[in-house]
Amino acid sequence: MKGNLLYGIDDRPPLAEALALGFQHYLTMFGSTVAIPLLMADKLGMGDDPAAIGLLIGTMFFVSGITTLLQTTWGNRLPLIQGGTFSFLAPAFAICGMASLASVGWEVRMQHVQGAIILGALCEIVIGYSGIVARLLRFVGPITIAPTIALIGLALFKFGAPVAGTHWGLGGLTIGLIILFSQYMRRTHRAFELFPIMLAILIAWGCAGVLTAAGVFPAGHPAHVSLANVESAPLLRVPYPFQWGLPVFGGAALVGMLAGYLASIVESVGDYYACARLSGAPTPDAKVVSRGIGMEGVGCLIAGAFGTGNGTTSYSENIGAIGLTRVGSRRVVQLGAVIMLCLAVFGKFGALFTTIPQPIVGGMYCAMFGMITSVGLSNLQFVDLNSARNLFIVGFALFMGLSVPEYFASNPLNGGPTWLANIVNTLGNTGMAIGAVVALALDNTIPGTREERGLTSWSH
């Protein structure tokens, strides 16, 4: 895809332009970065303490900046933002819900979650840098990668139209503006080509603010712009390690958390291939994948020490931004990470982004996650799509990746050891992991030639 890029992975746009593009990446990932602490708040027991929630959000952004710089400089060196992952929520919720933590403060619950994340991070570092993941890559081809990447986007459909539809006027405006700027008007002005997402968010956000001030969107309305979080946030605060206290380590908590790490690793490998393809980088080899997973382990170790209540993984959101803007520069993402570090120190500025109404976030996800899905399916160009074998594997993997999580959402495993139930439930709720396992197993056991499976063309 190099010929379609405005800036490739090694290109360095002018500083002002690169800063704006980096800020756009920051905008694309704020939704998930803010959503994770908000989802964790009630389970931790800090739901009635907005100041603590604001500090947790600032810590998430700060750690994201650090880990992104580490990954893009010494890790896989792909333009991937590192941030929190929804894969860690289920095991973290299980830890917070343990009977022994029923009557303690949120800081103590956080310390137990931190301990599990730190121990799991050490495991991920070994898995990455020892080359275990890389050794498995010889079994991975386009038939495995295609449904895995596609399910990254498809599995998040609940965050698209259902969220945008809480107010279709605002959500539809965001979707329409992204399509208008990135597809129809990209050749009319360079700003539309480079900043379609940022322009769409700012225009929709501005409209929501004006209508809120005019009384059209009262408090409680999904499109209401509330400044309460900004008012309660501190002006300046620098997060620091063990700010909530020393972590508490436990074997049962670790085993449950490892399921989140396994799901995160599967998703990240798919992200590496998607990002490399969109940014014009070579297809990731064994060394790149090993460095990437190992550095994600280092990032989770940092996240555990700082107490985000979560780990770090590669973000799918900014891959979608690369696809829409056609800017795959590593320097842009690194500058975005510097922006994250700087802005995380200014508590009120970070809290400002929590005022963006959810319909706008849902509209943005509709465009970006759709792009990720199509990038995954584009890997099928290397395989023989007239082969009934290939069609069955891809279709079955996609279907099971969507269907199995729906089953586990309604019928979680409750019997047997708790640690085993946590592992099974976490993996069962992760569509990318299901799709990857199904496609990997079938592609390597059902007879087929290398040409038929696309391995010959893909390796080139």
C-alpha cells in the first residue's frame, strides 16, 4: 500500500503538521482510554470519588505515552499507540469481587489488581523475548490473519451504532463528516486528507456544546456536554509508581489475569500485521513480533507499577486512523505520545476530553473499526478464494469469533475451580482469540498446498 500513502513509516512530516497528526491519534484513542477507568471505577469502589477517577484517567494517559515511545523506539517500531485493553477487565473485575476484598477501600483492591498485572507482565516479557511467539509464526498464514484482524473490528460492533444511536443526530453527523472529509473531499484540500477524524470530532463536539448552552441538550441527555469533570480535576499532577500503595501478589489472581494476557497477545499480533500493511512497513517477521510482545510486557509492568488497574496493548483505533488518513509515519505517533505525556500532567485538559458526548465516540468507531475489518479481509487476496477449503475456514472462523462470545456472555462458566472459570470465560468472550484459534487449527490440519493457502505469495 506504499503508493497510496501520504507519509510512509520512515517519513518525517513537517513538525507542525506532524504534531497535529499526532494529536489526531490522541483523539482516536481517548474513548477507550477513558472508558476503561470509568468501567473499573464501580468495581474498585471509587464510583463516588470523581477526583480519584480523574487521577486514574490521567495515569492511563501518562502510561500510554511512556509505553508508546518505548514500543515505537525499541519494540516493534511500528506506528502503534499503546494503551489499556478491554481484555484485562474480566479478570480485574473477578479480583475486585473476591470475598476477601468485600469490605476494603478501593486502594486495597487496586493493589491486588496491580500485583496480578505485574506478575502477568513478567510472563509476557519471557514469552516475547524468548521467541516463543515467533516460533509459532511459521504456522500462521493469511487465512489465520484475515479473520483475526477482521474480528478486531467486527467484535467491537456494540461500541459503534448502539453508542452513536443514543443520539443519531450527533452520531450520524460524526459518521457523515468522517466519510465526507476522508473520501469525498480528500482531494479538495490537504486538511481534509490529513485530519478527517479530528475535524469531524471538533465540529460535532462544537455543535453539541452550542446546543447544550442553548438548553437543547439538558443534563442527562446523551449529547449533553458537562464540565463537571473539568471542574473537579486538579490543575497539575504528575503520576508516579505505587501511588496507590504497594502491590499485593496472589497466585489465583495471576492465573485469572493470564487469560487477559493471552487474549491481548493474540490481538496484538493481528494488529502488527494490520499496522504494517497500512503504514507501508514490511510484513512483521519473527524478530519484530518477539520484540513487540516483549515490549508490551515491559509496558504492562510499567502500567502495573503506576496503578492504572489495567495493562497495555496495541490500539486498534489508531490503525483505523492510519487507514483513513493514509499517514503511517512512526514520527507522527511518537509525537502523539509526547503530547499524551505533556497533557496528562495537566489534569483539567485531560478531563476536558471526557466531556465529548458518547454519540460522537460511537460515530468515530463506526468509521474506524469498519476500516480495520476491511484491512483484515484484504489479506485474502493472497489465497485461492475459489477453494472450498479456504472459504470454509475463513467463514467458520469469522462466524465462531462472533457467535461464541455471545454464548459466553449469556452462559458464563460457573462450575469448577474459579481460576479455570476465569480463564475459560475471558477467552470465550474474546472473539479475536476464538477466530485465531479456529483458523490456525483448521488451516494447519486440513490438507492444502502452499499456493492454495496463500503462503507462497504472502511470504514475498
